[in-house]
Amino acid sequence: MTATTLPEAATPSVVPAARRRVRRSVNLAVGAALFGLIAVIGLVSVFWTPFAYDDTTGDRLQPPSLEHWAGTDRLGRDLFTQLMIGARLALAVGFGSVAIAAIVGITLGLAAAIARRWVDDAISSLLDIAIAFPTLLLAMLIVAWRGASLESAILAIGLAGAAIIARLTRITATRVLAMDYVTAARTSGTGVFGIIRLHVLRNVWPTLIVPLALQFGGAVGAEASLSYLGLGSPPPNASWGRMLQEAQSTVLVAPTAAILPGILLVALIISVNLLADGLRDVADPTSRSIR
């Protein structure tokens, strides 16, 4: 009589790893879909909107209809037009502030990693102070100094987030500079800039992709907070934060004016966080499970 061969049970280490890969793949797909949808809305607003931003010919506080897809606000302006412009503004703030944070943060981090000890200590102390300072308060100070505008908001949020990027860059660059292959490159005559370009930057970027993606969502939320407080971008830039502030007095009469910008704001932040979680597995080889 032949013995029945039972199927081998999956090892405990393989099953959780597979589940993590599936979860991250789902996160990446959902995040990309949400972000792509909002990005398309923002890009379309550059070329077309249902109405002009300052068009007040519609009836005040109207519910969604075939003419006004999301209704109208208290001034009779089309809400869907404002939502489209708000998506474009959110993307501009996110990408602009992340670019500033990356440029300033990586530059400071590399300078601290390759400089003499006293320069490293000075930069590290400044970074500690900047990180301990509330991001929104720092952004408010910069906006109050330069005046409320889209450029001021992008600059303020970018500089506020640069300290974290600089600290991560310094830690990673210091670790890379201590590697044997960097010592060999120095021995062979490779200069400082060559070592940074060939060895340091290519090892720093995978570590920074996820924090920069998370800072994108934080920048969108910070700009909405500034606009809600009246320190964000002025009209005709229809910020979601200012839409929430303007709709709070009529939320019981026309709830869509407050609900829709809030939903889009949350959706954009969640999509970026999901993308960051999915990119973590793609960008950082050390986080991948052995297949």
C-alpha cells in the first residue's frame, strides 16, 4: 500500500513575506490610481475648466446639478472649477516644496558629512533646532515675512522640511564614506566630488525616496492649513484649505462645499502615503524578503 503524500505546508517565514509583498503591491496600485486621478484633474485645469474662477453668474449655494457638477458656493462660483484649480495648486505645492527640501536638505547633509568635525557639529546643531521647531509655525513665520502667495507657501514648506532630509542625508552619507570601496576610491585618486557623484548619491537616494514622498503629503496638508488661516495662496488660486474656511459658515446649508475639498485633500494625502509604502519595497533592497 502506497503512502499518501501530503502537501508540504508553507513555512512560516514565506507566508508573511508573501502577504507583505501583496499588501505593498496593492498599496502601490491604489496609491498610484488615486494620485493619477487627482493629477489628471489638476493637469486638465491648466487648459480647461467648466467655468471661470471669478464667474459668479450661478445661483448661490446650489446643490450639484447638470450645469454645476459640484454645486456653487456662497458667491455663486462653480465648485467643480475651484476643486480642479485646487488640485493643480496642491500638486504645485507638493512638487515644489519637495524639490526645495531635497536640494537644500541633500546639500546641507552632504556638507555636514564631508566637512571637518566642527562644521559637522555646527550644522547638526542647527538641524536639531530646525527639526524641533514646529513645521507649520516655521512656515507661518516665513509666509508672514514674505507675504501670502503661492511662492511663499512653497518656499516656507520646503525649507521647513529640508531639516529632516538633511539629517537623513548626513547619516547615510557618513555611513557610505566609511565603506572600504570609498577608501579605495580615495586611494586611487578620486576627488571629493567624484566620490559624492559615483558612490554617495547613488546610495543616498534610495533612503530618501520614501521620506520625500511622505513630505509631499505633509506639504499638501501644510498648505491647506496655511490657506485655512488666511496665509496661503490668494485668489484666483482656489486652495482646498481656503474652500474649507469659506464653507464653514454655510456647511449646514451647502455641505458639498466643505465635504468635497476635504475628501480630495484626504485622498491625495492617503494616495501619497500608499505610494510611499509601496516604493519602500521597490527602492530599498534591504527591505525585500528573500524570494
